[in-house]
Amino acid sequence: MAIPTADSPPLLEVREISKSFFGVPALRNVSLSLRAGEVHAVIGENGAGKSTLMKVLAGVLSPDSGQIRLDGTPVSVDSPQTAFHLGIAMIHQELNLCDNLDIGANIYLGREPTSYWQIDDARIYRNACRHLEAVGLEVSPRTRVDQLTIGKQQLVEIAKAISVDAKLVIMDEPTSSLSQQEATKLFAVIRRLRDQGVAIVYISHRLAEVSELADRVSVLRDGEVAGSIEHDQITHDNMVQLMVGRNISQSYARGHREIAQPMLSVNGLRTELHPAHPLEFEVHAGEIVGLAGLVGAGRTEVLTSLFGVESPISGNISIDGHQVMIANPREAIAAGIALVPEDRKQQGLILEESIRHNVGLTGLKRHRRIGGFANYARELEDTNKMSNELRIKSSGNGQLTKHLSGGNQQKVVLAKWLAMQPRVLLLDEPTRGVDIGAKQEIYRLIEQLAQRGVAILFASSEMEEVLSLSDRVLVMHEGQLTGEIGRDALSEERIMQLATGSDLVQKLELTVAH
Amino acid sequence: MKKNLGILGLLIVVCVVTALCSRGFLTEFNIENLIRRTALFGIISIGAAFVIITSGIDLSIGSVVCLIGCLVPWLLVEKGIGVPVTLLMIACISLCVGLIHGLLITKLRLQPFIVTLCGLLIYRGITRGFLDDQTTGFKGQFEDLRQIGAGAISLPGTEFDLPIPLLILLAVAIAAAVFLHRTIYGRYLLALGRNEEAARFSGVNTDRMIVLAYVICSLLAGLGGLLFVCDVGSAQPVDFGNFYELYAIAAAVLGGCSLRGGEGSVLGVILGTAVMRVLKNSITMIDAIPNKIEFAVIGLVILGGVVADELMNRFAATRAVDTKPNLTSKST
């Protein structure tokens, strides 16, 4: 096996790549070199810029500035097709296979060999057989893709990459939906590819996997390369240190709050996504609890289950000491629970309707007159009050919410729930896509609500938000509550350790310490 | 409101052109008949609008008109069942039809197009089989009941008679408008038509509201069937109510309902129906237009209306973008 050394020439070089979305930088002067025959892991927190970088490499996004050099010559990767022809294959987290077609058809999709204007099936299946063998998949190439497990589908994707002689294979969280066994098999295939001289970019949240597999690790933080770790230096602690790195700025001042009786008690809650892990936790009146974890850890499912959007498999929920049954959002609302959902545009707002209609929607039933007539005067009053209180910037209450900025849209979502004066407020990514100014206002608002005795549970991928806002943090890893950290013991390192599912010893220490 | 003005403009244009080209158009008889037909079609179009507002579709309207239209004389004349019981029965049947559509669409998550397409085939087939393709008619009886479709009230001091279906349409339209714009349920319907998921996340019982829309649509189709057969006097299972669902949907869309859901006004739907009826009438009236191309003319006018509306929207949208900086600077 050819162990790559620092002086072997880079296969692909990324130089000073920058990319911004609507003025918000996602990548800042990122440089990276990938050598043939190495597994190069790219890690970083949520939003560090990993996927943006990979999309640039795969031609999905074009960079604002910077250069990509392949074998020493500058290339322009302006579309996924170009990337493909250059030998760059990307395997997305959500696989890109047509599951109504068979394996052979998928491998040759869009570049079917033909003879006399007919698809040359014989050639497809003969070649596909060879590629499947290379990835150790022992099924007929005539098998329909939907008959395969996710793990095997992934191998089909790799076979597809091999079939075009890809020099660089990018894998985005390839093990996120694999079983342990499937993952082991995948690693064997990855190692074999590496030994054949293919460069592999491996993106993962699972640090254990990374230390097992990677020859080199690059860490992204806030859109910049925080550092690289060579093979013999790859340890869990080294990686976490680089991922976290930054000084935690206490960007907003916290007031003092009384934390009172338990308001929301959850017992044995099993969500549909992770039925194996019953969850148990409490949120007190006047308390702000953060729910941390990596993408896919099951945070959203906890919140939507509590709000009755999805029905949990089992579990008891009590509000203020009284057990409640929640089968749909109406019952959750009746119990005094409100949810600011993750997907503002799809779940939070009706974009084609006005601010007033959006804010009023939750209150229509509460304020209805006899016979189901709507109380528009009350709706207007509520909307005006909320617009002032939350300082929603608009041309008027009749403005369509689709024309508002992200921050103001989120304020409208908050307004529609605050009008009902909830006892428990659930927030999923409360400041996603919101500018700094509105962010601070939303934090202030959450804080004020807690002061009024509302129990607040929020899920967030933004470490700074979790650190500055929470009185207590619950950390999830793959559907499991891996720990609980009180305000005094709160640190980014601890959260990351629990969120990446570090060893049990550390977990025990933390819970004991708490 | 702007949309309604646009469609009113179209209505006036079609009326003026027809009046200029045909001497028969402005006669009392023709106008009274036109109003009657507009009222009858307006009722089923309002039903279609309710479903379209939820971003659904009901293709079974014509077949429900046929089922009810054929059943009413059959029950009254052949079976000798009393008027109140007959009315109760057809109300129940219409209600059940809508309920089944709604439940299949919300609980089994079937597509509205498929469910109501099957309805279109099933109710027509049942009626034809049940009545063995025989025409049913009032045979000169039940003249009092038939007044609701065929009758008219003479306006004192004029020669003009006001068709009774117009009064029924007005009652239905007022009830529908009040429901849609004054009750919380109407707001729920409009909200879920635009974004069902967000409405559900806001605590709206979206399934129940959708079922309600299909029930309203089928009930109005049933009422339509009753009024149509009362107007005409007899019904033939093979072609009674043929294509009525398409007229209803076209009228609703022409009247400002978006098939994407969440949009529509009762007044617009009535104006849309009127345009459809006047167009059909003018094709018959104007000798220069052969009757054979009736569908082509109606199709082209609707297409023209929808294209014009879309272009206007885009124009308004680009203007809104241009003036947006002003809007934000005005805000506090």
C-alpha cells in the first residue's frame, strides 16, 4: 500500500476559495490539498462550511473567488457534469439513485452505451458486474435499486464512481444511515479504493470513524480551515480542540431568573425515528433548556413529537403536573404548548398571506364568536400588539410574509404563538437564516418569556446560541440523551464530546459532575 | 377585487359584442333564460370553488347532477314518494358522496383527481344501470316543486320576470361568502389551501376542513341536479349533466380561483359563470360563428383570460420589486 507522504504531489488543490450567500460568507479563503491514495477527512461543526466546500468541488456551486487545480492545472468545475468528466464523483448523504431502475441502469444512467440506437444491455450488465465485484457487492446488476438496503445502495453509488474511473470520490456522511456491519463493509471498500490510488474526501460527524479511517484530517470552522492533522496526530481530543477553538464570546447579557416548578415532564418518550431510546427529561417554568446534538441526532423529532405533529410510539407527557394526551397539534395547543418549527417557510408561515392573517391564525378559534364567526377586531388588536412588542419591521400588517426578511418572518412565527400565551415554548433552530440584529432581539424575547415563567426548550445547531442562552443543555447523539450539562459546567468541548458519542467514561464523569 | 373588475370587464365586452352582432340577444326572453342558466351553473361552480380553494379538484360534479337529476323525478313520479322525503333523500345521498370523497382524500391520502374521476365514472354508471338508460320526467306533475327551477317572479311595474334560481343562487352566494370571509372556518380553508402543513402546525384541523369542502361541493352539485331537472322537466341518464364539472371548474378558475389553492371569491365565481353562459349564448346567437366550434371558442376565451391574468400578475410583481426600497424605508 502506498502510504501518501507530505511530499507526494497533490491530486487536487483548492486555493483560496471563498463563497458567500447573500453577503454571508460560508467559505473564507479555504485552501486544501488532496493527494492520490489518501482518505482525507473533513470535519467541523454544523454550518462550518463542509457541504459548501464539497458542493464547490462537485460543481454544484461555483465559488466567488479562488482556484481549483487538478494534477497541477487549473480547472473550472462549473457543473456536476464537468466534475464528472474530470473524475470527481460525489456521493451525497441522500443517495442519488433512481430506485425504480435496476443497478446496471443506474450505474450507466445518462451515458448508456448503445449499439444501433438501442441501449446495449449486454455491455451494461457485463461491465456493471465487474464494478459491483470491485465494491464487494454480490447481487445481480439486474436487481432493482429499491430492493437493496441503504448500505448496498451506497455501494452501488461507489460502483458508479468506479465505472467512470473517478480520481476523487467525495462522501458526505456516508455512514449516517448504515448499520455497524454495513459501515465496516463500507470502510473495507474505501480502503481498497485508496490503495488503488483514488483520493477520498470523507465528511463525517463521527470522530471515532474518522480516527479509524482517515490518513489526514482537515478541520473547518466558521468557513475557514482551522487546521489539518496528519495521520499520527489524529486523536479525538485534537479534533475536538480544532473544531471548537474559538473564544466563546458572551455576546449577550443574561438577566436573573427564578426557576420554578417542573412545567414540562417527559417520561419514556420514544420517537418514530429512534424507537430504541426512551427519553426522559424535565423543563421547569422559567427555565431555558437547550437541546444540542449533531444533524440527525433526533432533536427535531423530540420537539415535533411533543407538539403532536408526529405521534410518538410511547411516552408520558405532563404539563404542570397534569398528564396530557397529545395526538395532534390542536391538543398540544390546548395543553399550552407552542412550537416554532424548523422549516419556517414550509411549516411556520403561510408565505402568501399577510402578517395579520399569519399571526391571527392561532387565535381565530380562541376568540371566535358564536356560530364560528371570526373576531377580526381582536385579531387586529393582537397583531398590532405583537408587531409592536416584537418590533416586526414591515410596511404594515397587510404585508405578505413572503416579502419580509428572515428575521422578521421568524418574529411573525413567534408572534403567532406568543399571542396564545403558551406555558411551554418549543423552538427548533430559532435563529436559522436570521441576521445578527434580529438574532439578538429573538434571544432577548426568549429570555423575557422565561422571566414570565414560560418553560422553554430549544434545539439549535449553533454552539454559541446553545452556550449563551441555555440554563441547562440536554445533549443528544443518535436518538439517545447522552448527557445533561448544567450552566456551571457548560462548555463547547463537553457538548461536542457528548454529541459525537464519545466514550462512556467521559459521559459518566459528566453526569456525576452535574 | 381587481380580478373581479377584470372579469366584469370581460363579461361586458362579450355582452356588447353579442348585442351588436345579434338582434336576439337583448330580448327579454333571452336575458331571462341567460340569467336562469347562469344561476343554475353558478350554484355548482361555487361548490367547485370550495374544493379548488383547498387546492383540490372535484370531477364528479356532472355525474352527481345526473344522479340527483334522474333520481328526483323517478322517486316522485315512479315511486310516489313525497316531496319532503325525496328532498331529504337526495340531500343525504349528496352529503354521503362528498363525505366519501373527503375521507378517501384525507384519511387514505388519495389524490383528489383520482378519487373524483372514479366518482365521475361510478355515479354516471350507477344512474344509467339503475334506470336502464330510461329518461325520467315529471310528466306534467309536481308543477309547484318545478317552480324552484323553472319559475319566475314578475317584477312589479315591469315586463321583466325574475327567475327563481337567481334568488336561490343569491342565497347560496351570500351564505358561501359569509362562510368564506367571515367565519374562522373560511379562513382555515384559505390558509390550508395555501400551505396545508403550516395550517396543521398552527392547530387547524385540516382534514376536517377538507372533508367539509368536498361535502359542500357535492351538496351544491346535488342542489344543482334538483334545480336543473326542475327547470328542464326530465333527465336522460346518458347525457344529463355531461361536462358540467368542467364548466364549473372553468368558471371558478376564470373567476379568480387558483388551482394551486388558497384563492377565490364567490363574486368572481359568479361573474366567471356568467361569462361562460353568455359566451355559449352568443355562439348560438351570432350567425357568423358556427355552433360546431363552440368548445374551441370557450376554450380560447378562458385560456386568454388566464394568460392575461398571469401576465398582469407578473407585471405587478416586477413593479413591486422596483418599489420595494421605498416600502422598507417607509417602515418603522
